[in-house]
Amino acid sequence: MVGYAWAMNDTIYDNLSQLGGGAEMPASPDEAVLETVPNPQDVGYLVRFTCPEFTSVCPVTGQPDFAHLMIDYVPDNLIVESKSLKLYLSSFRNHAAFHEDCTVGIARRLVDTMSPKWLRIGGYWYPRGGIPIDVFYQTGEPPAEVWIPEQGVPPYRGRG
């Protein structure tokens, strides 16, 4: 059985610099570092990250925007290290961009960083000016051999 202590001492994790308590939130998405490690499995599988408290800033009004992000990917040779992803997503807190730019930009950065077999993102944005905006992006057809569940985020219904 592979234990946690052994895994953290393995040389494939030597390049990780953000694990532990000392990593600070990057000032911007451009300054954020997404770290990867080799995919530990040789079978197709899905990885899902759920970020229900994503925030950015409207580039026109400066007001905060809030979204529920769902990121699904099927790894190839690399997987993204989750703390580096958390810090990357947090770096959008003061980043001024429209919903579409944030959502698609996150997907493209992940694709550029780890070259997954397949990736999709759902950006379920809370209303701005009374209109919720949902933004979806995927890299192509999902692999047939991998179970890809629906994201399961209901459309915005307000309080009713």
C-alpha cells in the first residue's frame, strides 16, 4: 500500500513549490503558477474540480462577480496539482475580465499547462443586471471509454 508519507517523498513531487502553508495568493492570473505531476494511472478516468465560490471583478464597473465553476478533465501524461489550481483560481479575485474571458481563459491555461486528453468547463455565473450568464467550453469529444457525468449545476432560479 502506498502511504502519504512515501508519496510526498517521491522524486516526482520534488518540483512542487506551493504545497504546505507558505504559498501566497498570486497577485494576478498571469503571475500564478500551475504545477503538474505525472499522471499516476495508465487508465482513462475523469478528474472534477468544483469551485462554488469563484470571484472576479467586472472590468467596467469594478463590482465583484461570482460564479460556480465546474472543471472536468481526462488526464493524459500530467495532472494539475490541486493547491496550485486553488491559488490560480483565487488570483482572479481582483482580476477585471468579463465572464466569458475568465471561463474560457481558465480552460485554455489548463490545456496549455497539462495537455489533457479532454477538458470542459462550466462557468455558472450569478446574475449581473438581472441576467445570469453561463459559459461553457470543451476541447472536443470526450473519450468514449471514460464515464463523464453531467455537471449537475441547475440553472439560476433566483429565490422562487
